[in-house]
Amino acid sequence: MGARPGGGGAALSIPSVVLETAVGIFMLAVASWFWFDSYSIETRAPSSLSGPVAFPRGVAAMLAVCSVLFAWRSVAARLRTGQSRAIPVERPLPVLVSMVLVVLYPLLLEWLGYYVATGVWLPVLLWVSGYRRPIGIALVSAGFLAFTKVVFQQMLGTPLP
């Protein structure tokens, strides 16, 4: 375990059964969040799987199934072979911070709205991910916001939060 260039501290080696099960559980929690948060979407028939709730509930259901299968695959391999391969995590701190940022993003959308939340969040995510060119970060962030404005709001007429 040596220090790695670009920050993030020493590399970690995590047994696949531990890491993949943890990721599966985390993704199952995200799926549950999507499902239960879909009840806040106004619709004529709140228990319906059609209309505006269909997409978030469909994504939640697929994510739940995939996350359970993902975790089970690793556990089943461990039970079958008695071994778990090691997965190296080269920059554990940036990986952890990126995961926290991904979880915070929907909350920021709710509090700040799409443009402000994305305008703050995306540059931070790029920086944490190791991209350190300020002009590039500004161009990518502005370009992404402009793209979503043109495509989603103007061309497709989709309101962004």
C-alpha cells in the first residue's frame, strides 16, 4: 500500500465479496429511495404504474433487481469457491467523496434547482475525480448546462427542477 499520485492516499485492497455486497446494498437503498420518492410526484392515480411515476418506479425496480443480483453473484461465488478475489481501490478518498457527491446531488436539486445545483456540483465532481484544469472544468460545466437547456428545455419542452 503506497501513496498514489493525484492524492487520495494509499491504495486499498478489498475482498470482492465485501465490496460488491456493500455496493449491492447501497444500490438497493438508492432504488428504494427512487421508489418511495416517486410518491411525491403528482398523478391522478397515486398507486398507478403509468403516467409520470412510471419512469422512476421502473428505474427503481430494475435497479433493485440488478443490485440484488450483483450482490448475490459475489456471495454465491464466495460460497462456491471459498475464496474472494481482491479488488484494488487506487484512490479510496476520491472514490468515497465522489459517492457522497452522487448521493447529495438529488438533494441539491431539490434545494437549489437544476442550474445552480449542477453548476456547483459538476465542477466539484470533476475536481475530485482528478481533472484539475480550471478552464476545462468551466467549459465542461457551462457546456453541459447549455446542452441540457437547449435539448431538454427548448427542444423537448421538458422542465428541469
